[in-house]
Amino acid sequence: MKKIFLLSLTLLAPWLLMAQNLNASLNFARFYNPELGPYIETYLSVDLNGQKKVSTPDGKYMAQVNLLLLFKQNDSIKEFSKTLLNSPLVNDTNPTNILFYDQQRFFLPKGQYELEIEFSDANKTDKPTTAFAVVELDYNRNKVQISDIELLSSYAKSTEWKTNTKNGYDMVPHVSNFYPSTDTMLTFYSEIYNTDKAFGANEKFLATAYVSPVGKNQMVNNLILRQKMEARPVNVILSQFNISSLPSGNYQVVVEIRNKNNEFIEARQTMFQVSRPEIPLDNQLLATKPVENTFVSAFSTDSLNIQIESIFPIAEATERVTIKNLLREGSENYKRNYLFYFWQQRDAINPQLAWKAYQIELTKADNSFGNKYQRGYQTDRGRIYLQYGPPNTIVDEEFDTGGGQGENNVPYEIWHYYAIGEQRDGKFVFYNPHLVPNGYTLLHSNVVGEINNPHWQTYLKRNQLESIDAPTNDRFDGRSGELYNNPR
């Protein structure tokens, strides 16, 4: 595919836009200005590596990026910007560790918008990378609200107004939410609105910022900031945490508001990911008994790596970070300990029994979804099957020539789950654009956390494989729409 469709989001979350050998991250955050109303800030960082550099008259080199941002409602464009972003000048065509940035603001009325991003190397003729997200602006003047939490690379007192100036500071965003071992400080910024109306002007209230592991209702010791504030139309939190002692994993920065009676009022959070392989990942893992004479001791080095990789579909978010680190740089002994620990968490009495049950599912995934290029668990269908279980219904349309919008489609499947966790009516659309035996990839899903492509029907068309500009009139109609809307 020449375009990337990403999860529709209503919270601050970065997207990686990687195509045409480009490497960029795009993020957004929502704020409110008492005089001008709600607005969205967009942040783009581009790695100069992978960009085509062109020479300049003074003998240096420069890269250029085309960026198109569209905010739509019901197929109507409400706001847009088209930008040609120039990189810093460099002395050669192979610079290292250089990022350049774009930041923009869009003032929009309260409502829900589809944000479409097109991103391309301006000095190449390739089709642009495209991403979509759903952005909701829901500002309420009569209650305490908290802006999105913006992660920062740096900040300084402002001497003049710039695009990245807020409340007297110039801020350089940390566009990605990934923090490698070289990043020891996490700096963040957030705004609190309407405390003067909720509590009374100049009344005291408590703002607490802290770091918490994702999925756990707890604060990390020493990463807690408590600040008494006086109620104002806009209060600001600008601070940082030293995260050098955090093990690898997924965490969130939380900003919480309580009134003077210590009653909870409002909270906001944003996720970040730490990679710090030099720090033990889990004290319980270190306490695991030696794995000699257990089922994990029989695996060869190659089989051990396959076993670690194969549990990725059923792993929790923090476990997936651990698995990636282990596969990249973990010792063989540590891998064996972790594999035993992983299954011990699933069945403390008989971890081998849990492992054996999963091997049966892996075999099913291999037989049903594997091909000569990938094991079953490495495919999209295999991952979905292992992660969520078998679907309640499968529509398998190897050749859809039913007329209308479904005419002349590539092979596709629609999986339907009555329930996935607390979500009802989960659907997945897989397609096989290159007609590779068992070569289906995930194209669209309505399940939270999965790829969401509102124009998926266009990508089913055979004649769209070379020219896949998204239309403005997808309505999930035709045969594929009928099968999607009414699974059977």
C-alpha cells in the first residue's frame, strides 16, 4: 500500500508516517484560548535521514516536505493548510540525528472533525503518505476542564510571540511518545480551565501530576508533583520528571484536579513508552526460579526466539515492549526466564499446560493463515485470531463481482465478533491486493486500538491499486457494504 491509515483517535497520540523511506511523527493536542476559543495544535517532526537532499546555491544541501492538513465535517472542508517545510541546511547528503519540525494552530468551533494528513518528500514524485484521525473539540465553559498534555523536548522564556509560544514560553514539542534510554527527562505542559467559575476566583485547589504504569491504578514513587493553585480562568502546569530509573514499559502522565475538600474533579492523561534495557524489567522476573528442567530449557536458540516472538499477539502492552527488547538484545538465559515467567503469569500452578494450550492455537493459525513467507502468528489474520479468538462469523469473498460498488473487487474477508471485551459488534476487513495465497492483510476495523480506514471499500477495487486517492463518497454500500453492515 502506498498510504497508511491509522487508528481514529480522540486522545493525544502520535502517528508514525513511514513511507517512501521517510521517517516522521505527527501529533496533535487540544487547547482553549478564552478570547479566541478552542484550537488544535499539530506537531510534525521529520528525520532528515531518508529525505532526498537538493543542493543550494551556497553549496549546502536541504530537504523539503509537502504537508497538507484537512479538517472535515460531513465531507465538507472546514479548515486546511498546505505547507512546504524546509529542513536546516547541511554540509553533506548523509547527516545524522537531525530532526526538523512544523507546528500549526487551527481555531475551530466545538464539534467532531475528521483530520486528514498528506505527507510527502517534495523532491520525489511518489504518492503521499496519508493518515486519518477523528478529533473531537468539546469545550464546556461551565466546568473544570484540562487540555491535552503536551510532551516537550525543551522550553524557554519567550522574547517575542511565535507559533510555539504559550503563556510566556517557547515550547519545542516531543512529537513521539517514545523515550529511549538516552532520554532521562520527561517534560510536559498542560492547561486547566474554568477553576475560577467552579471554585470561585482565587480559591485554592490542588493539581497533582504523576506517572503511572498503563493499566495500573498506582503512582510511581518519586514521580509525583502536587501543587496548590489559585483558581483562575487558565492555570498552567509546566514541569518535568526524571524517568531515568523507569524500567522499559508503557506509562502515562496524569494530571488530576481536586477541590479544597480533596474531592476529585477532573483528570487527563497521555501515554508514553520507555525503552531502557539496562534496567531490570520486573523484580518478579528476577525472582523467578531457575528454569532448568522445565519445558523452556529444551528449546534451541532459534526455537526460543520463535517462542518469544509467537506470544506477541496475546501479550499486554507493557509485555510487548519487553518482548521487543528481548528479541533485539536480550540474553538467552533472560529469554528463557522471561518465557517461563510469561506462562507462569497465565497459570501459576502449571505454566507448561498453558503453553501447550497455546501451541494448539498456534498450529491452527499456521494451518489457516500461514503462507510460504509468514508463520500464522505473523499474519494479520493470525494475530487477530490469537488475540481475540475465533470470530463469530466470517465472510470470505474470494471473487466479488456482485455489481455496484462491490464490482471487480480483490479477494477480501470480513470477520465479525459479537463482543470483544466491553465493545460490541467488532468487525475486521482483510484484503489480498496482490493475490498471494493466504496473503491477506488488515485493511479496516471498528475495534478500538486497530487500524481504522474510512475509505476501505475503495481499496477493494482492482482498478484502484495503482491510483488509490480516497474518494469523498464512501458510504459502505454495494455488496461489500451490505456484508459489512449485516454480517452473516
